[in-house]
Amino acid sequence: MESLGDVQIAHLERFINTTDHPKATKRFRCVAVVCKSLVDSELKHAPSAAVPEYTVVVISVPELKQTYSAVFDAARKALPKALPPTSTPAPSREVAEE
């Protein structure tokens, strides 16, 4: 019989009986950036008591779509204008005679 080294039968049991050892815990974490109007309407349905398995961080932005569009447009305008493509002469294919 092959040696198991430091592994004990109790160590193996958790893999043999995976539904029993150990009990699974669920933890949900979330970060959301949403429009303030959505937060205001959805808070009406939020649970009144905290649940330790869940963590939700909500960042509310007033007028999210308009704010996003304004930031995106400002970033686009801040970029340097693209230079028009220049025509580069094709490389010469002449072979020097010796």
C-alpha cells in the first residue's frame, strides 16, 4: 500500500463526502453605479434588516445617462485630432548593379 504521507483519513473524508464537509457559505458582494432616480424607486423594495451574506455598495449619480454622455463627449474633444493619412511613396524596387 502506498504511503499517504501527512494525509489522514479525516482529511480525505471532506473530499469523499463533499456534501457534508464543510458546510458551504454564500457571500455576495456587489458594487453598482446607477441613476439616482432608480435608487430612489428601488429603495422602497429594499429589505429592512441587513443580511450578513450580502454586501451591496451603490453609487448613485444624478442624471447618469446625461452625465456619462457629457463626460464621454468632453473626453473625445480633449483628444488630439487625427492627422489625415499621408501618401508615402512606394519603396524603390531597383536592384543595384555591381
